Amino acid sequence: MEFIVICLTSIFSYLTLFLLTKLMGNKQISQLDFFDYITGITIGSIAAEFATELEEPWKPLLAMVIYAMATLLLGVIARKFPRTRKYLNGTSRIIMDKGKLNRENMKKVKLDINEFLVMCREQGYFDLSSIQTALFEYNGKLTILPNSLRRPTIPEDFQLKPEQETLFAEIIMDGRILEKNLQHLGFNLNWLLKQLNQNGISSAKDVFLAVCDRNQNISFYKKENQ
């Protein structure tokens, strides 16, 4: 009997944690700020206790709900009163600007020089002279503004106006045509069959994946045996 109760409380704990996470928003699983980090760890710990609490399971459940509500309340306060954001979330700080490192700001955010260099290399900046400004954001990420003389060239530099790219969508997946995606892009089945024929593909069943955008840029990936 006790085994069944533990199974049921574990499932209920899992569902509660899932619902509360959805309620608090996707930021809980992406870029966390200080309070989101604390809430995520705490609610996870309480959920583990909730799964094995047999006598008074409502206590950890209530604690989980309170933490979730507190997080939502802080989010509302931050949106309604922008000035409170620097106290709740912190502020961005300049780590490097015009070739000079700001040691005081590095101390304030507890970032040493080795960590800074690693974060720069992770974004492809191995030469610090190619960085104009580096900001350490309140969520722990490093944002870099490249030096204008070192940044990659863009079409606008050559006064070119390339056609705007659009999002790609899957139109064939594992041999199955996704007609809704095809219609959403503004194309029909006859158009797709014509594209297959032009690429030397006899049937959609021979295609493992096909993606396309609104500009008719289409790519076919055949199955391995093809």
C-alpha cells in the first residue's frame, strides 16, 4: 500500500512541478535571473520531498505554490515598476570598453580575467583588440559589440540589397508530406511533386526530410538507402 501511495505522490509531484513551471514561464528553462535561479532550485528540492511525504503532503505542495506565486509577483513588480529591476535582477556592467578593461566592474560581478577570456573565445573573439565594448549582463551572459574595423562585412557595406530570408518549414518528414506546412507556405501538392521531379526524386517516400521557405528555397535530404 505504501508503495502505491509513493508512486501516486511522485506522479502528482511531477505534474505539480510541470504546471508551476509552465505558469512561471519558459524563462525558468532558459536564461535565469537571480530569483528564477533560487526558485528553480528550491521548488525542485521541495518537489523531491513532496514525492515521499506520506503523512502531510499538502505542506510541501503549499510551499511549492507559495514560491511560484512569489516569483510571479516579483515579475509583475518588475514590469509595473521598472526602477525596481536593478534591485531585483541587477544591472548590466561594462567589462571592457575602447580597449580598456574595467577591473572594478569585474570585481563587482565576481568575474576574473580567465573567465572573461573564456567567454570571449566562446563567441569567437580570440583577439581582444577586435572588441569595442563587452557587457556582462545580469543573467550571467557576456554581450560583445565588435570593433567596426574588425566586424564581418555585411551586404549594406557594398550597398547591396539581398532578398529577405524567411523561416524554413518541414514539408516532408520521413517520407510523409506535411500538407498543412505546405499550405502555410503558400504552395500546393502539385508544386511539391514538380519540385521532386526536378530534383530527380520519384516519390516523397524516398525523402527523409525536406525543408522550404516562402521564397521557394527548398532542400531535399534523401533516405540513406537512396
